[in-house]
Amino acid sequence: MTTEPQTSQGNILLIDDLPENLQLLSELLIQLGYTIRSVTSGRMALKTLKVKRPDLILLDIKMPEMDGYEVCSAIKADDNLRDIPIIFISALDDTFDKVKAFACGGVDYITKPFHIEEVVARLENQLTIQRQKTVLQQEVRKRQEAEEVLYQSRALLSSVLNTALDGIAAMQAIRNPQSGEIDDFMCLVVNPVIAKVFKQTREELIGKLVFKKFIYRINPDFFERIVNVVESGEPLEADFYYPLDEASWFHFVAVKLGDGFAITVRDITSRKNMELELHQVNLELQLLAHMDGLTKIANRRSFDEFLNREWRRLYRSSQPLSLLLLDVDHFKLYNDFYGHQQGDDCLIQIAQILQNTVSRPVDLVARYGGEEFVIVLPETGQDGAVTIAIAIRNAIRAAAIAHEKSSVSMLVTVSIGISCLTPMSEFSPENLIDQADKALYQAKQQGRDQYQLSVH
């Protein structure tokens, strides 16, 4: 038998008092991928239904104790079971029997001897109806939930709009007629605080397409992230910098509202300034507490904490983060030839060169392990990172640390891998490290004493 169901298989309960009938039909349906349970009496069927609910029931009519009509009536009388489709399968082919089967709740009737193709077709017809009914119920539930959220959001917005110290607005999505994608947002509701941010009156904003142009001046990435709020229903919360009178830092929360979004904006300039000051103080304390014993620069633990912290901070502001991974070329040969004490002195000298070259307080120079060093450059793009890498190579060459056993030069040299990412949800700090490590490997493979920039 090669017949296959047209859609995905389901869980079927067979009820027939003749074991040979059950075995035949079970084997045929199992071969076609259905999950089959079978019982030989109506009472056993009713007990089984309490334990595990099937997607569909195939029910014989002539059975002892309870015939198929009684079993069907008992199932339809149970609120938890009544929507399970029941197909009668019987040798009785009289019109009266069929009418009675439909009258007690059956959805279909198959006459024995049956053809498996017919059974499968009728099974799949009823299973498809059940699937469509489930999808429809889910869609109705989603629609009701969306309508409830919309009603509550509008009620809240109306009550606080004109008295709130925070900026409040509601925007309607304007979609492209051909693609259906969101092109911009139209102002539906704005309060005086938002109007001040836009530097226009409320009357000038209502009904106008001003959002995209405005948000692109702050951060182009914010527009796509707010589009995602509307399309996915996931809220968005972020800080942004926008000089406005005495304020400069703002925090906003955007939530889905119908086919658009509601947004609240709060001035957090004072808090942000305190955070930045506290961040700087904490950074200085951590550098003291997480120092490498040999080189007196930050150690690996300090690097890990700093990178993760800066990643989270720059994720909120959508600023780039660059990383340089350095390796002293042929350092093992240096150690073997000059001795470990002079090897330590070499590492100390290189660490001092890195510290002197990377001078911004917000940057971090750390010993990554052995003869490897790492530099973290917040709010720095690829061009700035390359500039630092060139300055480091030049400074180490200028130090003229002898290295007679190097195959690259008679002086100590370094290989540098550079990576740069703007923190986003699809990336992680580990991605930044991995890319720098691959770039460092390329620098070594291509002859050392050079830098390589990761491509992503």
C-alpha cells in the first residue's frame, strides 16, 4: 500500500469489538504515519478518552454492552470531548443506520468492507477541518487580546496626556501599498513635551509624517527597531542623546498600539551624568583591583568585565566598539634565548608602550594571557582602530628591543588582529573576540609584524 495522507498525520482512536478488525486497520494507518490507539468496547473507549484526547475517533456500531450510537452520544454529552470528530465505520449500509449515526453526532460514515484510500481521505478531511478550527480560534483570541491592549492603551494615554512630565505620543504606521512594509509613521497624538522635542506645535504635528526624518537625525537604527515593535509586538526601551535646552539625554519606551506604537520619553540628563561619573569612578577602582601582577596593566578578568559592561552600554547608544588583539612575534624563542627574566622585562616594556599609545581614559589595555595583549576601544570605528594599531607597531619598533632569534626582524615585533562591531542583539562580545582572533591568525600567516582587519 503506497497511499499517503495529504497533510500531517494525527492521533486516531479505533473502537471495534473485533480484534482482527482493529489489527487490520491499525496496521494500515500506522504504516501511513498515524498514531493509533485501539479499544474493543465503548466503556473502555470512554475511560481512554479521559486519559488522552485523540484528534479523531473511528467507531464501529455493532458492539456488546454499548453500541456505537450510545458511545457517540456519551462522548457528545461531555463538554470536554464533544468537539472530537467521530467517523462511523460499519458493515451496516442501510440509510436508517447512516441517518441515526449522523443524528447522534457522527461527522462521516464509512461502509465495510472499506478501501484504505477512502478511509485516509475522509480522515484527512476531518483533521483538516479541526486544524482550521484551531487556527481560527487562535486568531480570534489574538484579535481579542490586541483589541483589549488597544483599548487600555488609549484610555491611559487620554488620562495622562496633557499633565505628564514625560513626553507621550501615539504614531500610526504608514505602509507601502505594494510591499506592505512600513515607510513612516503619522502622528496621531502628541503632548506638549513631545512637541517641544520636535520643536513644533502639537497642531503642526498631528496628522503629519515627521517621525522618520526626525529619528534619523538621532539614530537611523532606531527607525528599524521601532518598526520591529509594530511588527513583532515586542516593546523597545533605549537611551538617546539629543541636545535640547538644558537637557541632552533621554530615555524612551515604545510599545505596540494597533498598527503603530505609543512612546513615552523622559529627560534623564541628570541621571545619565551621574551614571557616567560613577562609571568612570568604578572603572578606575576596577583597574586598581584587577591588575596584572607582572605588567601592572589590567588583567584578563578585568578585560572580560570591562568588555561586557561596555558592550551593554554601547548597545543602548548604538555606538561602535573596536578590539585589538596583539601577540609578540616568536616570544617563545625570545624567552629561550634571553631567559625568562628578560622575557618578563620585555612584556613589561611592551605593556608600558601600549599604555602610552592608547591614552583615552575610556579605553582599556589588558594582558590577555602569556605574550598576548588586548585593547578595547569604545565608541571607535575601524578607521580609529587601524590608526591605533599603526601607532602601536611604530612605537614598538621605535623601542628597538633586540630579538636575534626572530625570523621576522632583529627587533621585537607584534602581530595585531582588529575587529569592530556595533553591539546589536544578533552579536555578542564573543563575536568581537573571535573576529579579532581570526584577524590575528591572518596577520601571523601572512608574515607577522603587521595588522589585519576582520571582515564580517
